[in-house]
Amino acid sequence: MTISRRRDNGCLVKIVVTVKQVPDPNATTVLEADNTVARDREVVLDPGDECGIEEGLQLKEAHGGEVILVSMGPERARDAIRKGLSMGADRGVLITDEQLAGADVLLTARALAAAIKPEQPDLVICATESYDGSTGMVPPMLAELLGLPQLTIAKKVEVDGTTIKVHRQTADGYQVVEASTPALITVTAGIAEPRYASLKGIMAARSKEIKLVGLGDLGIERGEPGETIEGVADAEARKAGAIIEDDGKAVDRIMQVLAQAKVV
Amino acid sequence: MAKVWVYAEMNGGKLQSTALELMAKARELGDVEAVALGSGAKAAASTLGKHGAKVVHVNEDKAFDDFIAEPAADALAALHEQSQPDLILFAFTSDSRDVAGRLAARLGKGLISNAGDVDANDGGFVAKVPYFGGAKMASMRPNSKPAIVLVRPKSFEASETGGTAEVKELVVTIGDGSKRARIVERVAEASEKVKLEDAKVVISGGRGMGGPDNFPLLEALANALGGAVGASRAVVDAGWVPYSMQVGQTGKSVRPGVYIAVGISGAMQHTVGMKASKVIIAINKDAEAPIMKMADLGVVGDALKIVPALTAAVKAKKG
């Protein structure tokens, strides 16, 4: 990487990766009576974010610099940051505040932007969407609030000097999208196979800094939430039909169904 | 009447089908003005008129074709300065998501993403949003004006009403400051014979297929039936097949006449994208798999044996 500028702290590149602690996608989950997700369930670092961290670490290894993890959540979300630090990230920032419980996407994006802005990163890496919320709206909002161009759904990233180029996944292939840094990118799960933390990495992570900040520190006040949940109902369920064991005649039954549906 | 905007997504000079799906709903909710940006916008305006748009705001600046999100957000923000709608509808697609997020942040408004429906209610709107992986449906009321709602593709059926829209030039200057994330090349990878979203029959494979080497079995069946092949997120994440084949919350939504789920357990993430199919057939080793509880016909058995036998039977019947 061409060195375009040298920072006061000696780092060449600053990469911020946003991370989120989510309910374990592999665990069976239950809803409380009030339709909130049970709080004591297993939580993990979002698997999509692991790919973002991996991409950040690979860019750091190729071009030098620092990888900073920024998260928002309850204090236990420190565990998710710690996992990323044990993979090799340098330090973490956790925005944690009781006022943030149930934050909507705009408040989430505003808080993240306020925490990221002072870092003046060259690159912000987000997962395309979280495993639990799947709204996918925080990254474009964050890009707007930070005044950065957004290169989204990247399945490949190349950095050359101050130029960043990504392969942006589309329905029938991909687009090559180019911008100058600083920029924000969102990455797909396929971008990089996340590394396992080594024992050395886990030990090293213990002494790495995780800075806790509240809304007051960021100069943000919680406004009116963007939406009100008026009710939660069971989604329309389909009724189960026949379940048969394949005794060699299953194909005949399938053919009957296909004939009824007029596709054969 | 409420004032409703539809962001009519354009791609490669073509109006996207999601725009017409949104039109079908929007015209129930109020007076509809559509916004079409980029090459082909003027031609798209007449189609949007036939689908119920009273006004279509157009601008054919190449910047809308070539740069991600920022020019479109600029145009919508400029239009918003002139008149404020009660509701802006976007499709929950990659391109529209990029635009909607930037616009909402710029206007300082919240938004509701991934909705399956939206209705007028009590002087405002209520969106239905899959919750808890799709097992539940939450009713969410946007508190902002304009309300901004992103609706999943295939949530509504497009239909013509026959009408003519007034076409208005959307006056906006796209500065260099918004020409940043440039699309320099478009590469088509998949030469889909039948588009997954439009296929009358979809055959999808999951982990139960055993590996990517077995996916040609599904392709052979799809070819015999004139259908398309889809996949679960698990196998896309594992790199067996490209993302363009992914069906589910984070992939494509389909509602074919027949959906055949092969070796797919039926996680909510997947079923939210296919449960509107008319007929569902599941083939799975596990009789207890969630997909069996929603299938019209569940077959417990070895997919690698059943699928080739089925392909042969279909070919024999079709002669």
C-alpha cells in the first residue's frame, strides 16, 4: 500500500470493524410472554462480523495499521469484542447505556457514528446485515452520518493506496465498485474464512483495551423511537400435509402432487 | 388522501418488477407519486402510470446509473424539500436499501425494514414485519413523517389499473461530492435459464444434499420440470453454490406453484422466503425437521436416490 499519510500515533491505516453480540444462531430459542427475546439465552459474536474482522485483519497484515472493533450493547457484549481481539484486532470500543435498550436503527447508527468519528478511520467494515435483526439498514445510515461513500455487499476487497475496489454481489453476478478512502464497506459471509483464535491470541486479548462509553460521552440524546411495536402475533402457519416414508413408492406420490399442481 | 411515494428502482435502464409490486399496494394507501432515476426513467414513467402513479418524478442523469446510493439520496432529499409525503415505500433490495438508509439518516428519520405488508391505520400506517426469525409477525407503527418502509419483494402482486401519469422532471444537481462509489464494471456470472424469482417450480437444496457435487441432481430435475434451482443460506455460506441461488430472509423471496425443498431442515431464515409457495414438497432424512410441518407432502428418505428417480419419472411422463 502506498503510504498516503502518516498519523501522529505512527499507524498507517485505521480500520474500524463494527461488531454485534447476537443470540446464538445454533441455539434453540424461546420468546418470553411479553414477546421479547429471553435475555439469558446464549449469545455469541455475530458470525457475519467474524468475517468482517477477518477481512480487516487481512488488510492490516497486507498494508499495516490498526483494527478497532466498535460495538453497542449491554456490558456483556464485551465478550464479543474480546473474541475479536483474540483473533487479532487491536482494541475495542463498547457503547453501553441503559438508555440504548431497544434502540432503533437510527439511534444505533447515530451512536456508532459518534463513537467512530473521532477515530477518523480510513475504512469502516460492517457485515451486510446482522444475524438477528437482518434489517441491513445500519451500514448505509452509518455511511451517511460519517459522510463516507458506501461500497456494499462486497465479496472481495482490494486496497491500493487510497483506492478501494470491491466486487459487489448482485442477483446475477457482481459489480466492480471503486472509491477513494476513507470509505465504508459491507461484506458478505463468503468474503473470508474467519480464523480461530490461537492460545497466544486469547492470552494477548486479555490485556487489550476495551473502552466503555455512554450516550452522554458521545453527546447523544435518545429521541423518539422511529417505530412503536403495537403487537406481535403468530405468523400465518402452513398446515402440515402428509408425511410418508420412502418405501420405493414416494416418487409416485410426488408425481401425483406435481400432476395436481399441473407442472407435469 | 395520504401522499405516498414509491421509489421505483431502475437497473440497467430497466424498471424493476419490485416497483410495480409496490405500486399495487401504494395506490390502496393514497395518491401515489413514483420516483424513477437514471437511464430509462422516462420510459418507465408510462408503465408506472398504468400501475396507478398519478405523478412520476424523473431524472435521467447518468450519475444514478453509475454511483451507489448517494445521487439517488440527493434527488429524494431535494424532492422532499419541495413537498413532504406521508409515506415512502422502498423495495427491500440491495440497491434500494442503500438509498433508503442514506435518505433516512439524512432526514433524521427512522425507518422500518424487511416488512411483509403495510396498511393504513388510524390516520397513519402499520407495517407487518417478520419477527423472531419469521415465527411471529410484529405490527410496527412508524412514528416519523414521512414514514419510510422497505417491503420484501414478492409481497404484493403487480397489476395494471390503466392510467396515465403526469411526468415531472426532478430538478437536482448531482455534485462531485456524491459521485464517489463508482460502478466501473458489471459482470454476469450465472446464466440462469429460468430466473429463480419467476420460476413456476423451484427445487432448493440444503446441507442434506451432502456436498456441492450433488447439486447437478437438482439441476437435472429443474431442467426436466422447466424450473430453477435454489439453495439454503447454510450451503451458500459454505461456498457450495453462489449467493444468487439463496432463498430466504437474506436471499430471494419466491412464491412458485411448486417448491421442492431437498435436504433443507426449514430454519425460519429459509422458510420466510418460500412459505408463500402454493405447494411445498419436502424431501428429508429427518421426519422431525421443521420443513415437514409446513410441507403439503413430506417424504422421509434419501434425497440422493429419490431425486434422480423423480427426474426419470418426470422425463418419462413428459415423453
